[in-house]
Amino acid sequence: MRFIIAVILGGIMLFGWGTVSHILLGLQDKTIKSVPNEAAVMSALKTNITDPGFYFMPGIDMTKTPTFEEQAVWMQKYADGPTAIVVYQPAGEIAMSPKRFGTQFGTNLAVALVIGIILAFASVGFARGVIITTLIGVAGWVAILVPYWNWYRFPNEFVAASLVDQAAGFFLAGLVMAFILKKRTAVSEPSPPAARPVVPAEPPAATPEA
């Protein structure tokens, strides 16, 4: 039962921190810039892109193996710049719908479940549980955001803000989950009193005969 409680409270903590981080503090959001002359750019997107997807510019056709010459041309375009990433959806939708919040909370519960399993297997105390949980978050940041920074040139400030967001969220979740799932010290039962050694009785002294 305490495992289930820890997972639920951990998910709530992650979700609550995400709300504070993005809506109140804007750690990552403040690093995102608006596009100048957005109307013209949006019009160009609608005119030239019809299918939703992940687009990279300058692009190269990866549906087939590019030739050496095609790769050389692409690498020169990439070196000359500019470069851009576009996650494109031709149709709009509600930005903050209940469905999105529900999906996010479900994701946070799934993450808390993984943390709970790790803490249960580790069987450690409170302090180590908090450290382990925080390191799980940092490991996720290193595994995902650092390669994005390296290969896709994600901005430094966005990647740094993501580290703060990730580490803080997992630290707070760790405070709750590690406290609930910490290893309990077994209460030792009082030992029975030591048995007194049994001293054999001496035989009665012989009575001298008259």
C-alpha cells in the first residue's frame, strides 16, 4: 500500500512542479523566442508544407541512401547556414486542453512508478533515496537534452534551464517517495535474561559411625 501511495504522491509532486516551472517561473519558456514577421513565415509554411512531421533545414532525402555527392552538398549547406528544426502540424488545436493535462499527469505517474520500483529494489534510507531519485532525473537530461544540444544545436540557455527543471522536479519527488519507501529498521525484540548456571548440589557429609 505504501508503494502505491508513494507513486501517486510522487506523480503529483512532478506534475505540481511542472506547473510551477512552466506557468509561474517559465524556466524553459523564457528561453523560447518568437519568430520575427511571423505572419509571413506562417503563410510560407502553409503554402509549402502540407504533411505534419519533423522537418530539418537544410534537408536531405533520407528515404533513400544519399550519394557521396548529395551528402557533400548537404554538408556545405549546413556549414553555410542557416539551420532550423520545425515540428509542423497543419491543423491547430487547443493549447492547454484537459486532454493534454491528463496526458502529462499520466506521464508523471509512469515516471513515479519507475522511480518507485528502483527505490524498492535499492532498499535504501531517506537521504540515499533522494539522491538516487535526483540522479535519475539528471541521467534523463543527459541522455536526451545533451544529444539534442550536440547534434541539433539546441540553445545553451534552453538546455541549462531544462537541467534545473529536471533536477528540481525529481529532487522534490524524491523527498516524498524516499520518505515513504525508506528502508525500515527492524525493531529487535528484547533478549531473554541469561540463564543462571546450574551448580550441582554437593552430597551430604557422611555421618561417622559410633
